[in-house]
Amino acid sequence: MPTKEQNHTAALLERFVQGSATHLQDFFGCHPAEGGRIFRVWAPHAKAVHIMGDFNAWATDSCPMKSIGSGVWEGFVPGLQTYDTYKYAVHTADGRVLAKADPFAFHAETRPGNGSKVYDLEGYSWGDEKWLEWRKSNPVYSAPCNIYEMHLGSWRRTGEDEFLSYRDIAEYLVPYIKEMGFTHVELMPVTEHPLDMSWGYQCTGYFAATSRFGTPQDFMYLVDQLHQAGIGVILDWVPSHFPRDGFGLYHFDGEPCYEYQDWRKGEHKEWGTMVFDYGRGEVRSFLISSALFWLEQYHIDGLRVDAVASMLYLDYNRQGGDWVPNIHGGHENLEAVSFLQHLNSSVFSAHPDVLMIAEESTAWPLVTAPVSEGGLGFNLKWNMGWMNDVSHYIKLDPYFRQFNHKDLTFSFMYAFSENFILPMSHDEVVHMKGSLLNKIPGEYKDKFAGVRAFYTYMLTHPGKKLMMMGSEFGQWNEWHYEHSLDWHLIEENQENRDMKAFFQAANNLYLQRGELWEIDFSWEGFQWLEADDANANTVAFLRKDRKGDFLVVVCNFSPVHHQGYRVGVPAAGKYALLLNSDDKEFGGAGLGDKGQLSTEKVACHGQEQSIVIDLPPMSGVIYRCARKAPAKKAAPPKKAVEKKAAVSKKTAKK
């Protein structure tokens, strides 16, 4: 009669095969057992599997594992210590012996080594309870969300150009993010990866925080310190593909295992990577367990799912005969669609207050709609179309911008079709695309003015925000993973200090004004005043909150000083300037309005009232209604007036 433990194992393996297991890391991998460690690994095509490491001189046949069903192997090694290195010696059906790292390892050697480490995750004492409670009652939909995207290996380095540790990064990063007014940091992948050049997007350890910067507990410390400061943490996560490194998932037991067997579905030739087999239950269980692992074990607040478009389309980046249609003859990967829906349903069922963000670059519908409504089930999506349009626009000489005005306004044709994040991400500041500052044409000061005007537009445009590190102080060189950001610019140049001051002021204004984030995903929070002033390179609009309060935003992307520029407003009264990107404290010329403006009863932009503003060149300005004019009493009826006059005349005669 099977024991209770055997029944538990059988039930887990059944869920594993069906694709419904959610915490595989508790069973697979390396775990403490009486007198040593127990190991479990999935290798369904293997003839035999052995455990090898420092403890047995890396012998490929001295620590055998036994098959326990469903392609799973189990073995025991006595006397192992934390940090001991190991791999699996997988004996294939055709006689080869493959040295494979543990897919479920919690810690790994630092490259160039690629072995797995014996490691336990227990023992860290978290202090972020207040943050996790706050997160539950502050859903992102009606909250500020301004994300600072960063690469841990190149944000800041030592004087010898070496990596900082997770703990050292926390010392610098936490006060900096608080000072700059960002709400979240988004970390490019920290999942273990062999090649720095991949930035982490070619992952080999789906349960291991990279050892480049320290131990798993060190990474917990970084997340914990950010949380205690009220800063959310988003992690880039890559279920779309994995590299062909021999020690990793590729042909794990000598044959396709985690990847599709048909190369027309299972390989991205241009990237040199393999595609997960989303139709296989074991693979679905593996990936969903990984997602939940980061959210639970490391208290991560959200996952940005990389390269979703490459998952959804069978013909993504493939030529004519290099892809296989689905059962209906279409190019949609139905298995990937089902997996993403299952992934998001599993995550939100367990943690309804986290973020699941799709980096999806096509017009696939309902990406952020619930699964119950036929959607993919994400709650946010990067707006890649907006990023491409505005990047093209700001690179243009201002004279030619008038002929490309739609780059500024086209996003509103679809702005509320999904729950969008507006990204100005790492993809836009690498590979000769130039830094954000160097995208702007003109003289040195023109570039800084252009960034300030653009950021004002970005911050006031509906949608949550994401900005790549370095842009906030005017990084001159485009981002490179091998070097620290150019922090010396802040010490050496007033222009960079002024740019940093502008971002700090703009971000803190964003945090204070609910008009800029309470209604990000509906027309109720936005209204055009002027969308078509292409000749002046200018747009004007309103942002509104739930109470009906509003801000007036005007952005001028031309080098022309528009004095006496009339803007329609919804209410009569006094208007005060909240932000002027041309202020001297930000490095501007100091042009623009200084005091409050009174409305005039002159119709403009569909409004009965208007103000006349001083609009500096290459600027963004934001006004609020400081005092509404009191409502005038309605005039009494004519007969009542005549009667009152007659009474007054009669009284006078007496």
C-alpha cells in the first residue's frame, strides 16, 4: 500500500504533467534531507542520470539517481554543504553524457563557471509588511506609477569599474529613487544568465538570482530596502525563449525537452534561441512555478513579460516555409495564448494586487482584458507604438515636425484600448539610437530644452510611465552594459544638475496631482483642447481626476516663442502655473508666465472661456485653476424688475 508521501508525490507528478503545478521548486532541485541532500530532475528521454560535483571529483557515474515516474529522477548525496557545486550527468539514449546545471537551482556559480550551488533560501527576515499591506489597498489603475528602468550591472560601478553588490546598490539606489520621485524600479532580468552581453534576456536559471551581485539573501535585502522606502520592484521575466548553452535547458536530456521538437516552432534563428513548448504540461508548470516563485519568495511587485509578440505568432521573425500554421490554418500560436491566459489567471488568483505587464509590440487585441472576457489577462501593456512615434518625432528638426504632427497625436486613436505604460526604454538608447538627450537636434542647450519639453508631454499623457536610467540627468552617451552611467556629468556640468532638478520637480508634481494618474485608461481623464496646431508644433489638452478637477497642459516643440497664445479653459477664474520646463532653475531661459492669469470670455478650443499664455520655445507648461470665478446670479424676470422699479418710484414721491 502506497505511503502518504508516495501518494503526495504521485499527485504532484500528475499536476506537473497536466500543467497545473504551481510550486515545483519545492519538490524539484536540491533540498535538505536527513544526513544530506535529495535531488530531483526532469529528464524524460534519459537512459540514466547521475549527480556530480566537487564532492565526487565530478565523476559522471558515481551518484546514480532512480526513475520515480513521469520522466523524473531522484537521488541522494550525503554530507553536502551550502555552496557546494553540482551538476547532473545526463546519459542520453545515443550514448552521450551531458553536464547540465539544475533548472531549479536557487543559486549558481558566477560566470564563467556555470555549475549549480547547494543553497537554502530560508533565513531572511523581511521588514516590508507595511508596503505589502499598502499594495493591497492601492491598485495601480488609479494610483501613480512612474517606473525607473535599470540594469544592475551598469547603473553604478566601483572606482575600479567592478560590479556593486546587491547590498551596495541598495545603499545608493534607495535614497536616489526617493529623491527623484519615481514610484517603482524595473530591473532588467536578474535571473541567472551566462553572457553579460545578453543583459539577462538569455536566461539559464529561472529560479536563481544572478550571483554577479551576491547571494539570494542579498537580493532579498535590496528588494526589502526598496519596499521599506515605499518603492515597488518590477522584474523583467523571460518565458519567451532560452539560449542554446550546452549546460542549460537546451536538449536537456539529449532531445527537445523544454523546447518544441519541430524547429519551425522551436527555434528563433535570428536570436540563436529556443522557444518553450507551451503545449507541454511540464513546461507550463515549470514557467508558472517560476513566475510565482519571484512574486512570493522575493516579494516582487510585478513581472514585465518579455517578447510576448514572439510567443503569440508562429510566423514571428520567420520567412515563408519556416513556420507551421495552427490547426485552423492561422499564424496564431494557440498554445502560447492558452499558456499566457493560464499564467495570468494563476498569478492573479494567488496575488490580485501584483502587476503582470506585457511587452507586446503588435495590435493583438485584449492583451489587458480579463481571461473571462477572452483577453490574455495582463493588467498592463507597454505602448510600443507610442514609443516608436515619439522617438521619430523628437529626432526631427523642428521645421519638419509640422509635417509629422501625427506622431504626437496618433496614440489617442487607441490610447484607451488597453491599460498602457508609456515606455522610453533601454531599447531606445542602444545600438546607435543615441541617448534620449542626443535624439534631440540642435545646439547643446536645445537638446536639454527638448528633453524637458518631451518629458512634460510624456508625464501628462494618459498611461503609466517608464524611463530608462540615465535619461533623468542628461546622459550624453547611449547606454552600454559594460560601463557605469556617466555620474560625473552631474558633478562637472550645471546643465546636467539642472536636468536632474527638472526631473525631480516634474516627478514630484506628478505624485501630487491625481489629475495625472487617477483616470489613465479612459477618455474621462483626458480632453483635447488643441490637437491640430501642426504649424506651431504645439498641442494643448486637459487631464482630469474623479472629482472633476483638471490641469491645462500645453507643449511647444518648436523654437518659436509664442507670446499671446490663447488656450480655451473649462472654467472662468484665475489660473496658476504649476510647471514651466523653461524655468531658469531647470536650465531654461526663464520665459513664460510669472503670475496668475485671468480668464477672458473669449471662446477658444470649444470652451467659452480662455486664457492668454506666454508659451516659451521648446517647452511644456502646466496650469491649474487656482480660483474659479463666482457664479453670477441669474437676472430676475423682466416683469419683476418693472414692478420693483414702480414701487421704488412710488416710495420716492412719498
